[in-house]
Amino acid sequence: MLIEIPAADGTAEALVARPSTGEGPFPGVILYMDAFGLRPRIEEMAQRIADWGYVVLAPNVFYREGSAAELAPEMDMTTPEGRAAAGKAAFPRVGRLTTDKALPDINAWVEALGTLDGVAPGPLGTFGYCMGARLAVRTAIAHPEAVAACGGFHGGGLATDAPDSPHLGLARARAQFVFGHADHDQSMDRNAVARLGEALDDAGLKTSNEIYAGAPHGYSMADTSMFHPEATERHYAELRALLDGTLKG
């Protein structure tokens, strides 16, 4: 179901997924979408994770640009040509979601998750895909007292030379981290993965920081030409172990 959340610069839609069976309350988690936005694939992923025993909140982080329906890709992204065409519209939005805009929104997402019916008090988890991985890391840094688990999958730009690179704030985080990087990813090459690993180690955080061999950027998105079933299932297994180990212990 879609709900509305008061965000920093207006009202944002958010998808909420709840377990199909069982009685709550359940731990709450925030799912950060990829650049292609809230759409059926994100809903499918949110529901699969919810059925592990979580309430999942997936906000439309591009609410300043339009509603989820207005921003949803209209072309078939299962072909390289279709994905590239969708990217021409989607990727510029990523650049416009600057850190100074993202951080106030993150506060709104965390607050909204805590007010949802059936969410258990206590720590929360966050995870994201592609550019959503950066938002997940920023959430763990901005709310160290709340975020116990953070995952990032085929993320980009997690450890760059920019003064606001996410890895630079990891000393403030307290979460356990799991990263599943795409192989030969121009947005997160092996040097960046190593830099991220060093920052995680320096912060004394419990982590997994792995490159999924043969998996392309966007490997978890079954509605695109980059889908890689084996890497997707590996990511689900590692994410579930992270969430269950930190939020249900």
C-alpha cells in the first residue's frame, strides 16, 4: 500500500509492505529504491522481505520531481536499449538529490517508520540498491542510535574523493554492514571497494564487503536487462542474515 509522509520539501509517497502472516509487532526497515523509482519490482522485493517478518517502508526519494506513477519507467527495461532509454530520464534525478536534500528527508523516513502501526520499538534496519545504497549508509550515519543493520547492493559512489562521500562518516555509525558489490562496476570499482573496506575497518564496524563475481550493476532488478538471478538470491540470503541477526536477536 502507498502512504503519504511529510518530508522536507513537500509530501512524499512511500510503499509499506507487511508480513503476509503472523502477529506483530515486527521490526521496521527502510528500503531505498534504485534510480528507476517505486514500481512493481520494488513492491515485489519489499513484500518478499516483509514476509521474513518485517514492516518495510520504501519512500519515493524523488518526490520533488513527481509522484511514483509519474516517474515510473514507461519502456521495457529488460532490453539494454530500453534500460538505457529509461536511464536518460532517471539518472539526472540522482544527481539532483544532493546530500543537503537527502539528509532532512532521511530524518522524515526514520520518523515515519517509527509511527507505522505494527512496528516494534527498538532498532531498525536500512538497505538500498544502486544510488539507494548511499542513502542507506547516510541513514546509518545520521541515526547511529537507531540503525543496527545497513545493507548496500550494487551501490555506486560509496567511497569517492568528494568531501561528502558516504564512507567519510562511517566513524559515527554503529550498525552492522553488508555490501554486495557488482563486478567491474564503473560507479564502484575495486579501488573504491577497498577504500570503503578500509573506512569500515578503521571505524571498527562488523562488516561484509564483497564483490559478487560476474554480477553486473543493477543485478537485483528483475525488470531490467542487468538482472542476475544467482547474485540476486545471494543478496537476499545475506540481507536476511543481517536483518535477522541484528533486529531479531
